[in-house]
Amino acid sequence: MTDRLGGYWLGARLDRGGQVVVREAYDESGARHALGMPCLPDADARARLAASAEAAARVRSLSVARVTAVCLDGEPPYLVSEYIEGPTLRQVVRLRGPYSGDDLYRLAAATATALAAVHEAGATHGALTPDKIVLGGEGPRLVGLGLSGDGGGPPADVHAWGRLLVFAAYGPPGEPGDGGRWDGGERFDRLLRDLVAAALRRDPERRPSARQLLMSLLDAPPSQQGRLLPPDPVDDPPLGVRAEAVHATLSPAEQDLVPDVFLRLVGVDSEGADTVAGVGRDELVAGREPDEVTAIEGVLAAYGKAGLIEEPPAIAHAALLRAWPRLREWLDGERAGLAVHRELAEAARRWEAGGRGESLLFQGEPLDRALAWAAGGRRRVTLSAGEQTFLDAGLALTRRRTRRHARRRRTATAGLLSVAMVAVLLALWQRGVADGRLDETMARVAASRAEAVRVADPVTARKLGLAAWLLAPIPESRRALTAPDPAVEVFADPHAGPRTLHAITADGATLAALDESTLRLYDVASGRLVTTTGGPAQSVRAMAWSPDGATLALVGVDRSYLYDPRTGELGRPFGRGLGTPGEQSAWFSPGGGLLFAAARQSGERWAWDLRARRAAYVGEYAVIGPGDRLALVFDGRRSQIRRSGKASPAPWLDRMPWEYTTFAPDGVRVAIAEETGIQIYGLDGVPTHNSRYRPSPGHLRFSWDGRLLVSTDSDRVRVWRLDHGTRIADRRVPASVDRQAQAAISADGRWLRVLAGRGTVLTIDLAAPAAPARPEAWVCERYGPLTAEEWGRHLPEVPYRPTC
């Protein structure tokens, strides 16, 4: 099977066999889909399926996985639809046993709703089985639409619906209590028994329509009492989430080598596109130190256990190249050099196996190319000792052959350059290359340094991109200079250490930093240190600003404190602290009347009413609304909405993640980051948007006017414009080991400030201005030149040149 089909990268097989092969698939953006490849033996079958697929594409229902793409002209033909996370009905019944009571009504109503929508669009399913019903986080969803042709029309679908209900009520045939035959339906109540019996009539003309089934079911109260959810939390993460989860379990030494391992498992096909490439285990460990070999073995074992790397070492599913953002970023930074590195690695192995003969060494253009890549074209790939020795031997051979020619030019410049750059320049000079080639090599070094710092320092990255462009106007320097980046400013706490705590005000104006017992306040816009004062005597676990920025809360080990930046006074200790080390956080309620604190690993969590000076929501998980006037209290099916002392049931909050829930400023909507994406709900539990916002990375925040939604995790920020559902910003931020990034939005909604790892605050322009016509002039006008000091710090091997 090929790595790709059309614009989709293929993952694991999803179906249980049969005439249709269904694969997990990811598009170029990394979004997850289900891709079905039907067996079409002749032109008639292809024509029937084309008509069925055309009708299926018209179906619009929240109960049906939407068909998103159809391609029946190629080989193999395929259809693409939404991927629904969750177990199939067959899997649930096999593991948990048959359904009964109200759950049967919920299943019947959901599946009848789906079939009615399909039939009213002029389509049929044609292959409705327990494998085609997925119990997702929003209830049962019908999948596999458009893959089976007509299949007998709507009456056949209704008959299959009846058999589906029998399966759900009795279990698989041949097992205790099996549903191998219809025995009068004693496990159904009267209404449901009559509907199933009608659906199973032998005469298709006498069967009810899906719409008639639905109308009858809606008259039954159990059909309207909530959604049928999977019995266990859905554990069906995308490939990228699985890979990231493995990465988080690795030791620092193993994490350092993950890019090297995976990039060695990626090749370039004949058309220059990415592809998976297996290598021998000896290639991964050849020439490595023992501790590196141990770390690589740990990486292979961890990803192998997760089913992401197979033996001999190879990426198990090509879809991972697009599904895992971290790997995709590595590839984007290394793609131009992958072919060069593979050529180098294979040549080094041949040289070692051939007894290190001189005839097997790189010389001329191959050596120039490999040295230039090794010096400035790689970011994540580490040369093994064997590869480095191979390059050194090739360079030494060239020197011996051209010693007299190279000596005069080498003497004048070798003292200025680093060892790696000297190797490149000597190789070029020994080949008699003109000065323009030297400038190009130095430009590539500058461009690679720009990309290396861009995540944490977009300003310096732009200056380095300009330096690269002025050194030589080559494609690499042009990309470095014009790379689109919504981040326009950066401030980094100059005194930040590994244990420094940071917190930013809601408007992004002030950054607080606590290091040991010293509290510092910075004006973010100017970078000016505003205040330095002493902190509490005890260790502080977490900090948070009140919504108005007038109070800073410091949560210690056993007590908490409030600091007033206007008076400089640290209040008396109160309430509780967080005694457990690890990932801790603190936050105020929107009205500022409540202080919350939590330790993720231990589950310790508390709330303190600052006005009443007592504990609040003891033993409860609460999310507070605007003005502290209402709250969502999460307690499974007993969840509540509380306002003005009154509580109303909110069972729709069952299994919703309270920690990834936030109110909109209007107080009548909430955004929830679920496993399947971010959804915005009314307080009645009904989604206010037809689609979800994906991916679903973590903590959410609305803009002051409710028009924007921001999500942050430990190393990324994303922003959606809610009125038209588009993502207007998506950027990596410096990663933090035990803290989520914090988002702060200016009152006018123009600027987003993101507090990330090591006290770095990025300012993102949400207005998405057009790219400047003359980027080199724009960089100089906005940021000024790359100073001699900055040049020496980032480009020590390149002679200084003024940039502005």
C-alpha cells in the first residue's frame, strides 16, 4: 500500500475486512479523516457508486459522519469522510453486554435520525451494521456512508436498523442471550418492540420509513432524555497525540535523540516528496557513544510499544509525517537536507564496510555539498561519530591533494572562523570556487540560525533573515527573511531561571516574576523593570493576577497571599496552599471574588471566597461565569448550573472536562475543549456551532468582546474568529515543562500576548497585516540592524557586515 492517496496520508486499517478497505488518513494540515476504498469490479459498479457518493455528499446531519471528498476516477477509487473517535456498537456490546431500557431508546432514536437524514438527501447507506455505528463523545454517529452503492434502497436500510436494534438488545449471535433470531422481542417494551417488528417485515413495501420510525420514537420520553454515550471515556487519540504522549514519557537524553531517530526514518521519493524509509538498527547506532546507543534503544522501544515504529526500524504509518506536529516541524526544518544526509550516511557505511579505502571517500561536489549541509543546513540531525569521521577523512584527503594551492588562502582567514565553517570554506577554496559561493554558504548558515531562534525570538529571527539575504539572495535566505510569523514583538525575563514563576495580567501589560524570595514586575511593552520587592518567606507554588490586574495572588506551600502592586504591600497569609510539587496553577474567577488553585499530578484542588474569607465549592469541580453570578458544577450525570443560590440540573456536562471549560463574556455560552475538538455550547447543552474547532489543545480564553477564542497548551497557541469559524493564528511558543502557556488579549482585540516558557512573552498581531512589499526595508525600519554584538552571538563564524 502506498504512503499516500491523493492528498491524504494513510494510517492504520479501521475496517474488519470485506469489500471496502477503510483506513485512517490525514490531510496535509494534519486533520484526521476516514478514507474508504471500495472494490469496483466493473464500470457498472463504478457508476452505481458514483451516484451513491454524490447523494451521500449532500447529507448534512450531526448524526452522520460527513462525506468530505470523493475520487472515483483514480486507482484505487476512494471516498473521504469525517473521522469519528470512539468504539463501534459491536465493540461496546461485545465488551459490556447488550443494552436495555432507556439506552435502547436513545440508540434507536439516534440511528433513526441518521437514516432519516440520509434518505431525505436522496441517499442510502446500504451496509448498516453494528460496525457502522460509532459511539462518540456526542452520541451515536453513522459512518461508512456512500461506500456501498444502493444496497436495496431505503427499505433495506430500515430492515438493517431493525437487525441493529436486535443486536444491541440481545448481543452477538452464538453468545449467551444471543440475538441470532427474532423471538418476539421480549427485551423491548411495547413501542420499541412494535417498531423493530415493523422494520423486520419481509415485504419491503410494508416497512415504515426512517422518518416514520423517528416520529414514533420522539413521542417516547426516554428517546429525548440525553444522548447515548460510550460506557468508558473515549480513548482513540490521533497518531500525533499518541506520539506526543510517548515523547512526554522519555528521559531528557532520549528526547534529545528523538528527532535524529525519526528523521533518519524519513526519505525522499523520486518526486522529491517525503516518504517513510526503513533503516537497519546498526545505522541508527553506528559510531555512537554507549550512552547514546542506550538512549536510541529506549526511543525505539517506547515508540515500538505504542505501534508507531516497527521492526526493522521504520515508521509504522506514513500518516505520522503529517499527523504529528513535532515531526512535521522537524521535517520542515530539515527537508532540504534529507537527501544529502541519506547520501552521506550510506557513503559512510560503505566506506566503513570497505575497509576505509580512499576511493570511497567524498571528493569534489559531493564533499562540498555534505560539508555545507553539516555546517549550516541541519538543525535536528546529529552527525554520528562514523559520519563525522567520514567527512574528516574526505576533507583531509582533499587537503593533502591540494595543500600548496590551499595554503595561501587558508592562512588569511582561518583565525576568524569556527571549526565547522573553516571546513566548509576550505573545501570550497580548495575547489577554486568564487567568492559568491562563499557568501551563499554563509547566507545558509545565517538562514538556519534565523529558523533556530524564530520560535522564541521572532525579532532576532527577522534580523538574521535580513543578514542572510544581504549575504546572498538565495532561496534559503529569502525564506528566512519573508517567513510569515504573526509574532511581532518579544520580551524575555532577563533574570529567569529554571525555577522562576511567572504570571501575566489579563490585558498582557504586566509580567510578574518570582525567583526565590524576590518578586519582580515588568512593563511588557517597554521591557522596563517596574518593581522589585521581597516575596513570602515560604516557597510559592503558583501565581495569578486578578482580572483587573490590581492584585497578585501567591499560593505558597501551606498558605496564600495577596500582593497589591500599587502600595507594594504583601497581605497576611490566608486559606490554604499547595503542598504537592509538580505542575501547579492558580487562577481567579472572572469577577475576582474567588481564588482557585490546583496541583495536576496529585489532584489537590481548592477554592477560596475572598470576600467571605472561607473555603468555597469544597469537594466540587466548578467553573465560574462572568461577574461570579453563575457556575457550572461538574459531577457526572448530577452536574448542575448554579445561579443566585438556585441549582438546575445539567446532565449534559457528564464526562465534559471541567479544566478545559470557560465561559464566554455573555455568560450564556461556554467553550469546552473535548477530545474531539473545541465546541461552544449554550447552557442547555445544545451546540451553538455546527462544527468543532480543531485541534483541541487545552486551556481556552475568550476575547473581551467574545469574538475570538484562544487556546493554549505547553508549546502552542491558536486563535479562532468565531463569527466565521476561521483560525486566524497558529504558532509555536517556547515550551514549558510544567506550565501551560498563558494568553492575554488587549481590550481592542488587536494584540495577543502569550506567556510561554522561561518568562518569554510573545506579542501576536491578530489583525493579520499584509506582508510588506520590501521586507528588508521593513525590518530595518521596525527593528533596526543586527548589532555587532548580536552578530557575534548568533553568527560567530561569519565576518560582521552592517545590515541597515
